[in-house]
Amino acid sequence: MSTLAIELEIPQAMNVYVSEDTLSVELSDGRSISVPIDWYPRLTHATDQERSNWRIIGKGHGIHWEDLDEDISVKNLLTGMPSGESQTSFKKWLDARMKTL
């Protein structure tokens, strides 16, 4: 018995928009994908300025928010995977954030 391996090419992120409730990413293949911002608690708790301070990383395969120490991959967006950050890690980040605001 043989199996057929299919390699899928993941499109690159070209542009990013973050609103109060949605993260939208324009892809190199012409599609746009939007997901609830609630999937990414650090984005949910960010200011508009922090949300707009992003850059494309990994030759277009991810997005990084320096101010939030948040990375999101195009692959995870396409497969519907929300943040995998543990509640403990997020709480530690949020507590540290509240001390600096």
C-alpha cells in the first residue's frame, strides 16, 4: 500500500488589518482571511497603536507584533487555529503589562 503525499504551498501574508473585533490578512494568492481577534488575547488587550505596529516575518509566512511579543502564522490562520498560549503565560504577560501602563 502506498500513500500519496500532497505538499500544499502556504500563501504569503501581504498586508494586515486589525479592528476592534477582527484580524484580517491579505494573502499573496488574492484571498483575504479574517478571524475573530478574541482568538489572540494579546491583540484583544492591545491599544490601536500596538495593533498597528506589526511586521511580516518568515518570508511572508507569519506576522509579528513587537510591542506584544505576538507571532501568528499564516498556516494557523488558514487552518483555524487560535492562539496556543497557555492561560498561565497569558496571565503573567497581562499582569506585567498592567504594571507598565
